[in-house]
Amino acid sequence: MELLPEIKGPAEVKALTVSELPRLAAEIRAAICGQIMKTGGHFAPNLGVVELTIALHYVFDFGHDRLLFDVGHQCYPHKLLTGRYPMLSTLRQSGGMSGFPDPRESDYDLFSVGHAGTAISTAVGMARGDQLRGDAFDPKTNPGGRRVVALVGDASIVNGVAMEGMNNAGTLQRQFLVVFNDNGMSIAKPQGALAAYFDRVRINRAYRTVKQAAKEVVAHLPGGSLIGQMYHRLGEMAKDAIAEDSWFEKFGLLTVGPIDGHDLPSLVDMLLEVKDFDRPMVLHVHTVKGKGFDFAEGDATTFHSPKPFKVQGCKVELKKGGRSFTSAFADALIDIMERDREVVTCTAAMPDGTGLTKVMPRFPTRSWDTGICESHAMDMMAGLAKTGFKPFFAVYSTFLQRAFDQLFQEVALHGLGVRLCLDRAGLVGGDGAVHHGFCDISLLRVFPKAVLTAAMDEPSLRAALEFMRTYDDGLSAVRYPRDNVSDLVASSGVECPPFVLGKARPLIEADPPDLAILAYGVMAISAIEALVLLDSEYKISVYDARFAKPLDIELITALIQRGIPLITVEDHGIEGGFGSCVIDAAQSSGLDTRLITPLAIPCRWIYHGARTDQLDEAGLDPAAIARRVREVLDPARRRAVPLVTIPKTTLQPVRR
């Protein structure tokens, strides 16, 4: 009989014997592999933490204790152990199971976690909150209190927020456990001196004996003096294992390890000993990213979050899609770097996701992966700009906000020409709310001399990057989605004109138009598709706005002064976005803003699912644009119900 289908929650895990746990681990791996082959998702990170997650739930009671995740894409085993196995078939689908921790699904998920570096700080906050309420575990005064565990992995320990959290965690006067899942990987190979330090720890000869040392410690601990003996003996074992002072101990955190993160009996033994320790500590666990799937172990970057795939004998065949904006960006940047030796580039732990994997081997001295530290990357780009180079920072829109302060203080304030290439702008599909790029315009538009552009297809992306290459008066940005490039306009044979500062591009011009659509980025393609649905009902002009700052105020003025209604369309949040820029500019110019109708992502959370479904939910698909055109031009068509409806969710929250 299979074990996993019988797991309704951690109680069933605890009812198993330690000898049965490896069998459960094998079933979890098989379930994750089977599902991701069908739908895609985070693969290698989850395979690497199966045993560790089982051991944590076997030893702790996270219906009472606190478990905080860092880089939440390693949460699938946790979800399967907390009653969500029946939801696995809906992974990353609309109304189904999220690929990240999600408190809407279960009380076992404390935060929606999609950005790295946060677990230690949120765990410190909960640890202090439990202390203030008298709920904190204390081996003498409150043995039934809550314990706190932060699970950190995929190299997010190098993130500045994680270090700030550790610095504060060291001041806690209570139990506090950081489990450092050290797999030698981020999304790509981790970067920097700290990564090199942990590499040295992993290859140290003492690592081979640490497992035996741990068992000897357990065997000799007298039960009556557990805490005092543990501090001395486990502390000494940590020093033996690492063969030098632990880096974590500089933060006031006692360190144990590294230990084998795939040896379930040893993991359980060690966690049983450290769970009652009355001061903050780190358990350093060595795991293999992609464990149990040879292809993922051998290429953890490719299999970090793959598309659906098939295993064909000795080969893995990943599902192929069209040409992505990411690929188009990589090729365009290579072309620019070949022509201009002053162009340099970097990314923050996302070389594959941003396309720089293709760029970096071609230009090894002019391209960098800084690791999971967007703030540092932004300041490094500022330094390069200050020395006369032309830096292009490739970053997901959702991660840009992590470097907002550096954008303000070191880039914009000094008028430095840092170029931002914002991948995953707009609605991102399966990764859902934690990764939507819905606020980059509202963040960047506040800076003087900032230039904000968007690409609607590959030729316009190339043109935007070429414009940015020559713009040195301040920061500039181009946004593009996690999607394939459209050839709807490019295949017409009309060449894409160069970007001219603050000028829109006419795509379809009616004379005179009944209405004009001013679309930002890929929404220009959707606007053209909407015209097909309208089937010549009205005479409509469509413009590719190209710039959110500065706007083509001459075009906007000409349209409004002629009394022509204007619809703005964008895949950005409605508050502070492109439409807001247009309304603000029109009002400043004394124009009638009642003629402007903005379409954008509504101010509410849109959760995981296919990007096409999300655009439909947001009222940004071609049918919704066509419907809004009809409503603007024929008010009698307006319905009593909202244009955008919220679909019913199939989530059945798991309560603890």
C-alpha cells in the first residue's frame, strides 16, 4: 500500500516509523516528478528538500510551532505532508494549488513567499511576538510553547535581508532554529566569496565523519542535563565539522553541521536534539538539488523550473514553445555588446531567466551574476555608469522593487545612465501573485529624467534597447512580459522605426477615428486583435505608445482637442500606471480627462494560472478591449454588472 495518499497531515507522518520514512520520500519524489512532467513547475529545488522536509514535520509540530520558508519554491514536499496531496494535480493552475506557500490554502503556510531572504526576519518577528504573548517555547518555564524554525535555501543566505535577519536573531534569548539548506546552488551557480566559503566547507575531509560524530553525541548525552551538555558537545562537533570558526557564529548563532540532508535517520536524530535548544542556532544541512532525478542533478539550472517534459530513454525532451521575449532580449543584447564595447550587463541570480546565460560566455569580462542581491547589483551598475560604461541590468520586474532605494539614491539622484531590462513585466502565469510585475511604472515614474519604454514585439524590443544605449541623461527602462513575441505586426513587412524620445508609433490610423486606443507594450498587439473582433463596427486608430515617460503629449492633445475618446491599455496596475500617466499629463495640459478611459490590471490580487486566463480575468484580453470600445462609443451598451468578474476558486483551505 502506498503511504502518500494516506497522509492527511503531519499526524500521519509522525505515526510512521523512521524506517518507513525513506519509502515516503520516494513516493513524494515520484509524485512531484509525475506532476511537473505534465504542467511544469519548480522541480530541482523540491527534489532536494524531500528528506529534510519529512524530518522537520516528523520532529516538530507545525500545527503549533512556526515554520517560515525562504525562497518558497521549495515547498512542494511541505504541501504534500500537510494534506494537499489531492490538490497536486491542480498545481499552478487557476483555482488550484499555488507553487509557493499560500495562507489561503492552509494554516501551515504562514506567508506567501516568492522573494528570497525573508524567512529569518519574519521568523524573528514571530519569535518575538510569541515571547510577548507568553507563547514561546522555554525548556524550563514553558515546555509546551511554540518553537520557531526558518528554512533557508537556494543560496538566499547571501541576500542582504537574510544577513540583517541573522544579525538580529543573534540577540534572541530563546529557542530559534535556522535550517540552512546548502545545496551549492541558487537558481544558477551561486556567486561570491560566501559561496566559495561554503564550497570549502562541503569538501572538507571532516564532513565525511560528521554523521558518525552526531550519532556519538546523541548516544552520550545524559538525559538529565540535555541543554547544558548539548551546547558544549554540539558546538564542538560543529567546529570539528567545519574545521574553522563558523561564519554564522559571528552573528551570535551556534552552528552545527554540515550534516547529510538525505540521511533521514540522522536528520531525525539531530533535529530531536536541537529542537529543545534554548538559544538561536543554525543547522547546516548539505543537500543535492534535483536529488533522485539524474537529469536534474546533472543540470539543476535547466531543471530549476522547467516546462512540461518527457523522458525518452536517456534523454529528456522539454516542451518547446515559440520564441520568447527573453530569448529575443538575449540576442539583441549580444548584438549591442558586439557593436559597443562600453556596454556591460549583470543579473541577480537569474542568468537563465533573463537570457544572460547566452550572453555571459560571449562577454565574460563585461557581464556578471551577482547572486541573490538586487540592491548590490543596482549599486554596482551605478558604479560602472559613474566610470563611463553603459550598464544594462537584466532583472525581473517583481525583483526590481528590492533595489528601489539604490535606484533613488545612487542612480536617479546622480542622473546616471543605468538601463533596466524588466523581464516578467505584467501578469506572469503560473508563478502567480508573488511574481507579477505590476508596479514598475508607478515606482520609476517618480524619478526626474527617467525614461520608461515598453516593447510590443521583437523589433520594438531591439529598437528600445538601441535607444537606451544612447540615452545617458538618467535611468531608462524597457518592460516586456513572460510570453512569446508576436509577429502580427512584424510579418506585415512594415519596418519598425527607431524610438524617438516621447513619441508614439501609429499602427492603425483612421481618418477621422471614432476612438483611439493608446496601448503600452504588448497590449498593442491585443488592441489590434480587438479590432478584428469589432469587424469594422467603428473606425478605430491604434497607437503603440512606446513611452510612459515622457508621453507623446502632442498626440494626446491632438486627439482630445478633436473630441476623440481615448482608451489606454496596459498590463500594469491601474494605480500609478501608464493610464494614470496619461490622465495626469492631460490634466496638467488643461485637457478634458473625461474622454480618457484606462484599462489596466485591477487593484486586487490575481493568483496563479495561465497568463491568458489572467489577462481574461483582468479584463485585458482582446474580447474585453473590444467590449470596452463598444461601451465607450455606445453608453447604452454598458451593463449593470462590472466588466471584470472574479472567477470562483476551487481552493479548499486546509486548516490546522
